[in-house]
Amino acid sequence: MTERQAIVVNDARPIIETVTRALCASGYSTHVAYTSEQAVQLLQTHPADLLFLDQDGEVDHQSIMATAKALYPQCKTILVSKASAKDSFTSIEQHDFIQNLIAQKVGIIAQISPLDSTELIVTINKLRTGDIFGIEKYFPWGIETKHIVVRDSSEKQQYIQEVIDFAEKLSPRDRTLSILNIVLDEFITNAIYNAPRDKDGVHKYIRKSRRDRVVLEREEEACLSYGCDGRSFGIAVSDPFGALEKDLIIQYLRRCFAQKGHNKLAADNRSGGAGLGFYMSFNFIKNFVINLEKGKRTEIIGFLDLDSSRIKPTQVGKSFHVFLKEGQQNA
């Protein structure tokens, strides 16, 4: 079996060490480039299955990514960045073939561990194996993940409260509970009103007011999962339709950042729009993951940091991932 090849483009030793160790542990042979010229030269002389690129560095990102895409169309690119939420979104929006952005930590903790090692290893191996579904991958062995069947919009608050009751046992900040409530509401609402399609692929409930009751058919039911490893609280909602795409998320976020979120989109969110909820989710959670098997399954995952400092969530880097089931084209 041919060993997989990865190229890391970065000039920060702590990040290089963290990434190369994770790649080695995941079965990759790794080459490091410190400049744009070195990166292009490596790409021209070494096959590349995976490219790690520093979004905040002074390298020529366009040239490096264009070379990688031209020589190795199946090469995956992972950006590492410490940019704010809006700047992180800009990076994703500008490069349509980039589906994975890992946030660099900030402050004193970044000097010890610049990246979340769990997120890093899970991302590498999801891209390597194509086994993309399941929030359990982000928790260590022994952590219990709980599951709730989502079927009735009138019971939405009960679903949310069950998760909140569990979270309260962990003594989080009040702000964390408020954010968790917002994200849960959005994820569940999306699964009930936006995701379901009929046999022809047409939305079934998206035009309904969010005040109207919807009871999903058995084959339409979604699943809410949640768990915590003591540092991160994770929630996931999966539906059996596989209709959510990266381009749609980008469209929502673009409109929200342009209009600073609320105002016009608040009305949309009451009757058919998912924009405001996704905007708030992207702003307030540290890691936003979309797993997609087109036409079959969508899973949206969000992680909140229980150990967060008093820095506003919108001012720190955001991780954003879109994973597609093997064999599909980029969303």
C-alpha cells in the first residue's frame, strides 16, 4: 500500500510540530515548506494527498493552492487560521474548493498547544478514510453520547431542555448556556422545517410558519446527539435527506455578515429562512461541522468551549468543516 503524502506550509515551529506529529500518527509521510517557492517546488516533485496551509502567513496562498489543484485534483486542503469569525468566513468564501478550516488557539494556551489536537486528528482521518458521520469521533473513549429522536415541532423545547439540564450539571457560564440554547433551536428547527423533502426532492415544510406544528413521518425523523468531554460540549443533529450544501451555508453567512446578522433576516427566520440561525451558530460556536451524503444524510455538529476566556466568541478563530461522503464532488 502506497503511503499517503502530506505537505505542510508554515513557518511557526509549534504548529509544524503539532501537525506533523498528527499526520505521522495517521499514516502520512510529511514534507515541510516554509515559503511559497518551497511549497510549489515540493508540489512539483512530490505527490500530495493533503495540503496544510497557513492562512495567516505571508505565503502566496493562491499560487500554492492553484498548483496543488492543477497537479493533484483529489488533494485535500486544510487551512489553519487565527482570524476572527468574519475573516474566517471570508477565507472559506474565497476558495470554493476549501472545505476545512482549523482555528488556531489564541492567548497563553496557544504557546503550549496552538491547535486542538482532537479536531486535528479527527479531521485528518475523516478525510483519509471517508468515515465522516458521528459526533462520537470527537470524544475520547469512555465518553457517553446521548441521543434524542426529533419528530414533533411542538416538543422542540423539551428536546432543548433535556440537553440544557445535562449541560447545567457541568457548571458552565451563563453565556454558554444561552449560546447552547440558540444553537440547539437552530439545528432542530432546520431538521424539522428545512430538511424534509418529498420523493421529487421538493421542500415539504419550509414555507410553513415556525409557529405551525409539524410532525415528521417516521422516515423523516431526525436525531439529536450530545456529549461532553469536560472541555468541549458537542451537539449534533442528523436528518435522512442529505440536502444541505456548503454553497447554501455560504449564501446564508454572506447575507448575514453583510447585514450584520439581525434586522432583515429575523423575519425570514420565522417563516422559511435559516440564515440568521446559521449566522449566530457560526459566530458563537468554536467548531462548526457539516457531514453530508447527498440525498441520504446530513449531520450538523457544533462545539462550545466550556473553558473559554472572557474574549468575545466573535473575536476568536472559527473552525469550519464540510465533509462529503467519498465519491462526491465538493459541495
